[in-house]
Amino acid sequence: MIDAPPSVVIEGLRKTFSGPDGKPFDAVAGISLSIRPGTLTAFVGPDGAGKTTLMRMMAGLLRPDGGKLSVLGIDLLVDPQSVQNRISYMPQRFGLYEDLSVQENLDLYADLHGVPPAVRAERFSRLLAMTDLASFTQRPAGKLSGGMKQKLGLACTLVRVPDLLLLDEPSVGVDPLSRRDLWRIIEQLIEAEGLSVIASTAYMDEAQRCDQVFVLNRGALLAEGTPAALTARADGLTYVVTPDADVPARDLQARLIDAPGLVVDAVPSGGQVRFIRQPACDDARLKELLHGCDAQPREAELEDAFMLLLHEHEGPAREASVPPPLAAGRADGPIPGDDGAPVILVRDLVRRFGDFTAVANTSFDVRRGEIFGLLGPNGAGKTTTFRMLCGLLPASSGELRVAGVNLRTARAAARARIGYVAQKFSLYSNLTVRENLDFFGGAYGLRGKRRQDRVREIIRQFDLDPSAPSGNLPLGYKQRLAMAAGLLHEPEILFLDEPTSGIDPLARRAFWRTITALSQAGVTIVVTTHFMEEAEYCDRVAIQDAGRLLALGTPREVRARSGTAAGHMNEAFIAIVEQARAAEGHARVAA
């Protein structure tokens, strides 16, 4: 395989689109690269880096505007059909037919790809075993969990054995258990069949698994190499610091990233703050900012190198692209308006759909100004719990109070005091940023000058372009606009349903800096997320599975509850869920 020709050769490749302002921009700007066969390759980069455009050109779905592109030794500009006959491509939103069963979806894609009937039984059996879907062949695809849908999408992509597999962010929106399973399947395919795989991803731990990583930004190739070679770029610049016991790690992180010229990046992790110092950092200023806490060197990771490369490429432009912190109400002091009473109270909450219990006897409370995380695998019941808390779905039984209002008897009154950012960002793509904000302001009951003032202020706070068509915004900016819309009426409680799904690390940092400032100002935050690193920003988290509450406490308490040596929430989450499932399985066997 070492002497085999490259799977992909790209020379000076360009693709130009028309921007929101009507001006052309290069989504892919003269990129050149080569990818070895039989390897697992990753494209990483922030929103708008050009990853999906590059994937679509390699799949023969977009015609380049310049340069050369050879896939499997075939000039794609001359003979795209021959390339498409030998590759499989799984886009971010794979087209499952939700009214069809798992088996019917597999049959349909086998028909579309001309898979001979004689080989289908063996191939389907192997794919169903790999994806753990053998017990669900008669279930409609629309009733599968998010993780199961992604695995079915991968199985449908592979009903024809390709020479090259293209995966565009295959694990977006799925939980850590499903992500792990998905990547195990991919690695099995590479090992068993020598398959060449190219994947774009927003997860640096996924890129770490790959043989080769290409870092992209604004259509340019910033760097390429093995994960180890790229990680070495951050050697000697990475540190970890433990804040004082009464200071949340996210508050120390906010201080670090708000101070210009000191750090490239900072993120909470395991109750500490991991940061990358600027090469020319002023040590005295940094020590003052740490309030006497001692920073210790740590081993660099691939994400450190990724953030360093982005900083070097964008420089001051990167800082300008991040919205300024909202006006904070406190600085490690009391939360405004906090009288000690919970603003959300849940007791013995139950939700049934016919004979199916989605949420079973769940109890917890949330304090004012707290960031509370609802975590769980796809299908765990957290979205159902979330929708009940928002007043979008009535409970079957139990007590539920939000902002002092009984949600079982006065949902409309409670909704007037909460903000909601949906996972799919309920924006109107044909409206401009200002028009979206005007619409949502009216929906939240803002009128006249009050609405005008709030729209003007929120545009300033979130550094939005009011005339930009929202449908053309990058995903990170859509997220920012959705957040702004949810905060127009200055709610006491903000509900965020997987708001960073599909968002790159750079956009996630900016998002959580805003959340920290809102919490400091006394806004209560309830968030669902599949990024376990984001649980470290929370004051407390609840982990659910199969409708049951498995763990509740601070991130430190939940890591200890896992019974493992897990230093990261990802490992703790997987351990807690797998332990509960094993115990449930043993109980069924004993019964």
C-alpha cells in the first residue's frame, strides 16, 4: 500500500461563491494536497473553513472554478461519473426516509446503487451487526434516536463497498457513546477492507484518531501532518491552573480570554483551567490575572495546536469576530436577585407517550444564576424533560415550577419569563438579521420604542450585521443570532437545546464566554449538550438514560460518582451510562 498512488491529488483547487453582500469570496482558495490510500484522514477547521465545499468537490457534486482534482487516479473534471461509481459520500444531513423501516432504507439504497441481490443478505447482516441495528430492522427510521440514525446513514452509505468513503461531520448531534461506536465501525472498515476514509469533523479527539490531519481556515490550508506532528507546534506553551475553591473555573477562564495579549485559548477541564499562553506573554500580568494561583506546564494536545494555528492565521481579525462579553452583573460576588429559593423546581416528574415512559420520577432544582446541564445519550429522555421545563410539553404527573409559576396550570405565564434557543435555530432564512430580531421581539411581546431599543442594543452586544440575510450566515453566526433572539425580552431563565451541535471549538469558546457573562448577571441557564467538555462550564449536571436520572451533582461529584479514574467528563459520562445499563440488564436476567 505504501507504493500505491494517492487516493486524492489536489493542485491549486479553487471554488468561488457570491457572499451575502453580493461580493465573490473563495470558499476554497488555491489548496494543494495529497492523501495516501488506505488511511483515515481528517479535515478540521472553523465554520466557513471550506471543509464541506472541498468534500462536495471530491464527491463530484460541485465543479471547481480552478485547479486540478484527481480522485482514485481519475480526473474528476473530465469524468465525474466514474469517480462517483467508486466512492460513497455521507453528507451532514444524510437522506434517510423516515417513514420507511431500517430494512427498507437499506433495500432502497441497495437498489439505487445497483447492489446485486446475491450479495445483499451477507452485506446487510454485516452492516447491521456492526451498527447494532439488527434488532431494529422493522422500526421506522423516523423513530430511531439521533445516534441510531447516524449509524443507519453510515450503513446505507456502505451498502456498496466503495474504494473511498467521504464523511462530512458524521457524528454531529450524537452523544459520546454513539460517537465512540461510530468511529469503531469506521476503524473496523479500514482494518478489514483497507478502505480509504476522509472525514471532516469539529471534534479534535476524532481528528486525533486519524493518520493525517489537514487544518483549514477561510478556504486556505494552514497546516498538515500527523496528529503528533501538529500537536508539537504547541509544545512549551500549554499550562493548567487550579482556581481557588470559591471561584468557578469558567470565571477564571473568562478573565484569561478577556485579557488581550496573554493567552491564545483557555478552557475549563476537570475543575481546572487549561490554557495556551502567548509566546510573548507578559509573565507578571499573567500572574496577577491568576490571583496567585500557580500555573503548571501540561502536555500539549491536538486542540491546542488547532487553536494556535487559527490565532496565528487570523490574528486581530479573530478577536474582532468574537462578540464582546455582555455586561456582567458580578465579579465572583453574590448573584443579583438571588434569595436562595430555586427558580426551577422539579419533583417526581413523569411523562408518558401511550405505554412508553419517556421520563420516570425525575426530581431536581435549579438556583438563580446557575448553569445547569442536562446530559444523556440520544433517546435518554433529556429533550422530553427539557420541553416540559420550557412549557412546550405538559407533564403526565409530578410537580414542576419555573420562575415561581406552576407549569401544570399556567404554562403561558411561565413562558413569558423564559428564553429558548432550539437546536435547529428557529430563524427565518429569507429575513435579514434585523428582521428576524424584530419578528422575535414581537413574538415575545415587545412593542414600539421598547422593541426598537432592545433590537438595537442586542445587535450591539452580539456584534451582528443587521442587514445580513440570516440564511447565508455561517453556523456560528446563526448560533449567535439565535441566542440574541432568545435574550431580546431579558428573560430570567434561558433554555439552550444543544446550541453548539456542529459548531467548531472557536465558536464554542465565544458562545460559552457569553453564557458565563449571563450567569454572572443573574440569568439562569439550562442547557443540553453532547460535548462533554461543556459540562465543565456547568455548576451542576444531571445525567439521564432511558428516562431515569442516573447522576446529579457538580462536575467534580459526577466524575467521582463514575467510580473510575476519569479526569474528563466524557469518560465519566460513558462509565455512568454503561454501569446503569449493565445493572438494568442484570436485573432483567434475575427477574
